[in-house]
Amino acid sequence: MHTDNTSSLPNNIDELLKFYQKSRETLSYSEDEIKAIWYAYSFARESHGDQKRLSGEPYITHPMQVSKTLIDLGMDAETVIASLLHDVVEDTNISLDEIQEKFGQLISQMVDGVTTLKQYESPGSNDAESIKKLFLAIINDARVIVIKLADRLHNLKTIFPLPRDRQIKTARETLEIYAPIAERLGIWSLKGELEDLAFKCLEPEIYQQILYDLEKSRDEHRAILQNLIETITKKMVQSNMDPKNFVVLGRRKYIYSIYRKMLTPKYQGKGVDSVYDKLGIRIIVPSIPDCYAVLGLIHAEWSPLPGEFDDYIGMKLPSGYQSLHTSVKYGPDKNDIVEFQIRTFDMHNEAEFGVAAHWIYKEKTHGKRDIAMENKIKWLRLMLDEPQSEDDAESFLTLLKQDVLQERIYVFTPQGDIIDLPAGATPIDFAYAIHTSVGDRCRGAKINGKLVSLDHKLQTGDQVQILTAKQGGPSRDWLNPSLGLVNTQRARSKIRNWFKKQAREQNLAQGKSILEKELSRLGMEEVPLDRLLTRFDYKTTDDLYVGIGCGDVSLQRVVNMLSELYTNNEDPLLMPISPAERQDDTNAVSILGLKGMLTSFSSCCSPAPGDEIVGYITRGRGVTIHRSDCPNILRLQESERERMIKVAWGEPQKTYPVSIVIRAYDRQGLIGDISAVLRDENVNILDVNIKPSHNIATIQLTLEVSDIGKLSVILTRLETLPNVIEAHRIKPG
Ligand code: MN
């Protein structure tokens, strides 16, 4: 709507339908439903009165646009009505009771679902609380999320009058939470658009650059697509498929998905042209046998790219997504690549609309749930059923971001059931995803029949078998983040719960012995613990021990806190580290005057820390880092030289020599394993001294270590090596 006066707002049903670009004939709502939609519009318009959006448009234009998106998606009349009313309770004097009275219970529930969230959206409020409320509302009625996504879509389209910080917050939240939710609920048509709008807001220059690159070759692409479509259509007709029964569509990928692909190692520093499958063709056919028949035709005509064929019909994804994907080579020199997606009309509906497909007006469900839809929100229900710790909303948000909205992997149980886990999940995470008691008793795992260690990272397609003990519980090591044994919040909270259920005395004794052992290992026996208590909100040292024993407080946190709290000049590892000196990545490149820019290392000269380097501002890919003697840099034209900027390696972290001793039953390869751990932790060895006696080797090492926390990680990892009895620090002085 581009109106700045109310006179151009629809004043009767036909004008409203014209705004929706639908006539009564093309709109599949009943006459009564159309009347109800008109009534909701009139009521919302009157309630919002002369409220304006920041753009100066009448407020009602916002709910109108939201409802239009939902009508285009084909959502049922109730959803459309609720969307027209979605801001009424929040922004006007109308109460929820009034909505219920006028529009009924279902509609008022949906409006409430969107409203509850809204009141938290003001700056400085609790976002986590708001998101949790949203999820509760979705469980109650999944249509709420579709309204919310359509609302977010229009807000992003009209984001520019907002102050920059609000824009950034909204765009980030969209990429972090709403788009992944749309993805997991299978609403791809909204996901792609939400991502592109948010990305355009956050990185306008990169967005424009990719768009420009795409536009440049638009005519060329269109001709190629046309040609491919004609070829495959002809083949399909030749094999007796009726062109009236299938659809072949050319499509171009979303800008944000191209950008994401450009950031992966394979394409880094190569530009848009290298992201080959930006062209895609989608073929929609009546039946599953047709899908495989078409796949055969494609592979007979063009040669498939190895490793790029995915059968999501044979293996249906938990989101409900089904299709065949294949990428093939075409063109005179077989250098160009196009991706085909083949699916049935039902699969297409599911893929485009996901959870929303279940309320498309054609299948009147009247708010009743079907099994397919239940399956789509099962993960949501599971997550909300988790025992929530005291601080709830925050930990809920962490759980959501870490476990649910991450990139997924799909693995199999020995029975062939698919388990859906975040990327990086281990056998222990898998065991807890099966059942708490399987997790608690997990002692080993086989992947595709082979024994693996418990820190093994699962991959999509793995068949995982958990070896369990008859009884017993988890190990406290599982909670140690430096061992990487557990990578989901869900498993972590179950493990903590197990320890919490143990008797207090037992936790106290365990916690005490763990902490004492750690302190003696680090040569810190004399450190007084009382100052730690307030930091962790404990009254007595015993409470602290119990906290450690049951896993509420990790040893790592206690150790890090100690190094922050105590200054001990005799022990340089205990000197406080000022935050400015802390650096996560010693290889980080700091760019003078351009903090936070997207940087990547060029592949032509592969700069390594210590090399003299320069930065080059690319068109659309941020800054690439080259060695200053890189031939590509030396060859730059004068006009290009202004794109060069000064960059420097981050300051290397300060380190101190520390002596440790390792005792182990001697075995072959022990020294090699030890140095592998140290190399992995990026620690230099200054001195080695090995004393074998009988079967036991005593290995004394002098290492360069930055702080006590790092030392603790190293000692823990060394102690988990086979045959190692203990590893501890030789006390300074
Ligand atoms: Mn709104």
C-alpha cells in the first residue's frame, strides 16, 4: 500500500478484495468467511483510528499487508482474521475479552499468542521471555507462528524509518531465530524472503554486490534455463508423461543462501560466479514413481556430479521435507552446473508452506491437528517438556539456539529410525536423545558397526548403536567442555539432573575431592576459597563443593574465576588478565580503523601468522588478507591500489613457562600422543625430560602457557590419554 491518506483504504468488501487482488470467484473462502474478514478489517481499522506507522502511513496498512501475505500463502480464514487483529490489543484500548466476545475463542487465542510476545518487544525488555512465550503459543496453535512470520516479514520490508540499532536488532533476531524456526517448521517460502530482507539490512553493500552480479548475467541465465527446461520437458513428453500433469520451473536461489555458500571453505575468496548451483530447476510431477522416472531421464541426458545426489524421498527429513536433489553438468564444455529438484505436488505444498500447509483452506481442519502436523512440532513440544532450571527463559533461549536452531545432522538407530541432532553431536548426545536412561548408562558406541570413542562427531547417515552398562550413571568428565564429549544442552541438563539426584553428602564428597585434586594438580593448594563463594552465590564452602559435585558449577569456571580473583606475583599464571589482553584467537587479524569487517584469507598466497600482510577490499566479499609479497597484490593496477588497506596480526598472547610432570605406564606412541595434544592446544614445549623406571615413565615438560585456565584444560586432556596415571604442575618456586 502506498497511501498517505485514509481515503484510499478499502471502504467495502469489493475494495478489500481488490487490495488482496482476488475476486470472490478466485478466493476460496465462503461468503460468510469473506464477511468475517471484512468485519475484522473494519474493526481493526476503527480501533487503530488515526494511529500512524513511522513511515507516516495509516497503522491499518500493516495488519492489511500481514493478512495479504497469509492469503497468498492460502491460510484459512481464522488465521487471516487473527492477523488483521494482531496489533489491536497491543496498540489500542481494545481488550482481549472484547476480541473473544466479537470473534470467538480461537481467534482471541491467536491474537493473544502474538500479543503476549509483542509487549516484550520494546527495547531493554526480556527477549528470551518473549521467545519462550511464542513457543508456548505455537504448541497451542501453530497458526500463531505463521502470523508472527508474516508480521516479521512486513516489519522488515518497512524497517528503514527505525533507528539503526533497532534495525540491526530486528534483522539479527530474524536470522538467529525466526528464519531457523521457519526452516524447522518447513515454511521455506517465508524463510528465504525473511533471510534476504534481514541480510539486506545488516550488510547492504554485500547484498547489493551479489544482486548486481546476479543481474549482470540475468539474460544469459534465463536463456540457459529456458533451454534446459525445453530439453527436459521434451524428454518427459517422449516418455509418455502428459505435459498437463507436470510443471517445470526455473528458479534462482536466494541471495542470502548464495552468500552463505560463498563463506564456506570451498568457495572462500572466489566470488559469486563460483557458486555454481545458483541456477536451479524444479520439476513437480503427480506421483513418486514419476519422480524417480524423471531422475533417470535427467541422468541419461546430463552427467550427474558425484556426491551431489540426495534422496529425501527415501529418507524423509524430520521437518517433513521430501524431494530428490541432483546436480548435473551441462553446456558445451560441461563446465556449468545446474541443480534439479524433483517432487510431487503434495511434497511441493509441504515444502513451500510446511506447518502452514495444514491450514490451507482447501483442507478444512478447523483448528484440528493432523498427525503430519503434530510430527512437525514434536521437537518443539519435546523441548518445552525439558526440565527447566531456575532461570528458565535464558536457559531456554540457549537451548533453543544451541540445540534446535543449529545446522542439523540426521542419524539412524539400529532399527532405522531417524534421530535429528544439531551438528557436532556425539554418541552421548545421541544416547540422551533416545532416552535418559540410555544416556545415563552409555559406556561406548558403534558407528556403522565400528567402535568409536565417545567424543566422535556424528555425521548425517551414520547408524549409531549405543553400548550400555546394566546400571550406573554418567561420568563427571562428560560435563567437562574441554573434552568435547557432550555438545547438546539437552544431554548436559540430563547429566546435571542425574548428579543432582545423588545425595548431598555424596555430591559434597565428590565435589571436594575433584576440586582439591584439581588445585593440587595446578599447584594452587593454598588458595583460599572463601572469596569465590559470593561470585557463585554460595553461602559456605560445602555448598560450593556440592555445586561442583552435582555439575551446577564446572571446574573450569571455578579455575577461571580463581585466576581472575587472585593476584599472586610469585605465580605469573595467577596474575589477573585484563580483558583487553584476552584474545580468543591469536591468529586474529586486526584491521586498523575497520573493526568488525568481514575478513578472509586469500588462497593464492595463504598468509601465516608472522608474514607481512595487506588487506584488499573486494567487491562484496569484505576484506581478503594477502601476503604483502603476493604476486596478485604486486600486479595490481594503480586504480585498484586504493582498495588496499593496512592490516596487522593480532597481538600474540603473553605466555609463561610452566613445568608439569606426567606419570604413565610406558607404551609405544605415548610421547607422540602427548605432543599431539599440546600441538592441538597451540602450546610450545620449551623443555622435555623423560625418566623411565620399571614400567612407569615420568615425563617432565616445560610449556609456554598463558593462564591457569589453559593449564587446567591441558592437564585434563593429558590425563584422558590411554595409560596416563596423572598429570600435574610442578609447584613454582
Ligand atoms: Mn505487527
